[in-house]
Amino acid sequence: EVNDPPAELAAKFTITHTGTIYTGKQEPSKLFAALRDLISDEAIDLKEIEVRFYGRKHDWLDKEIEQHGLSSIVKQYGIIPRYTAVEKQRESQLLLLLDWDNSQEKGVYTGKIFEYFGARRPILTTGGVAGNVVDVLLGETKVGIHAPTVEDIKAALIEFYKEYKLTGKIAYN
């Protein structure tokens, strides 16, 4: 399911994750810490950003969102049909891939990355370790950035947000 012709993009700086989050294996807290810092530093305007999670809702995720002070911009929407998930991917400025936080998994691709390729939207991958197969694949294809640390995530988000502010969208290579 390739995004062709491209869907109309969301007006806000929208980051979307679709699918299952595996508790203890995938960790969104680094993204939340980076967002909290960037909003606090006024590097990103709170009114212009939205982070969306589609998939099974988790109480622990709501608690983490609240602990980081992001309840106004980060939302869980629950399980949606696959065709709707694909639409949400295609309209997003940026897709979020939560890589496995396990160094023994550094040679494993998640099927989600290939699904995201079909949406033809840039990918921000958090977690995992530098030099893993996802990092290498994103580097070779130039369709996204692997940002394993909070500082890496902040740097990536600043660049994506600057492009969004300048052009109204984030380009897909």
C-alpha cells in the first residue's frame, strides 16, 4: 500500500505511531523527555505539535505522558482498522518507530519499518543502539533518522521542526 498519490498532510507538526507497543521492549520515554525539553525551551511551539498513538491503549503510557507534562499534545487513540492506520501514517509529518531496547536484538528488523516505507513519510526511530540494522537501513535509504538518545532525538526533532516551519511539511526523500 504505497502512498501514491501522496495524501494531504496534517496541518500540525504531527508525529504518529501505529501498532503494538511491547512493554519492556520499546520505550517512548526518551521521546517524551526530548519533547518536554524542547517545548520548555520554546524550540517547539506547543500549539503546533501533536503526537498520536494508534493501537492498544496502555495505562502505563498515559502515566508517562502525564509525568512528562505532555497530556495536551500526546494522545492514545486506541485500536483502529488497518486502512485507517495507513491513512493516519500517510497524513503525518513524521512517523515514530520505537526500536527494540535490547542490544541482542540489533540484527532484527521490525516489520513496522517496511509498512512505514509504504506511507512515504519520514521516520524517526528512537531506542535501540547506534549501528543496528534499522540505523543502517535508514542511513542507506535516507527516509529517516535513528535517534537512540534523548539528545539525538532533540537534535532530530529540531531539524524536522525547522523544515516544517519553513515549508509547512517535512519532505520525504
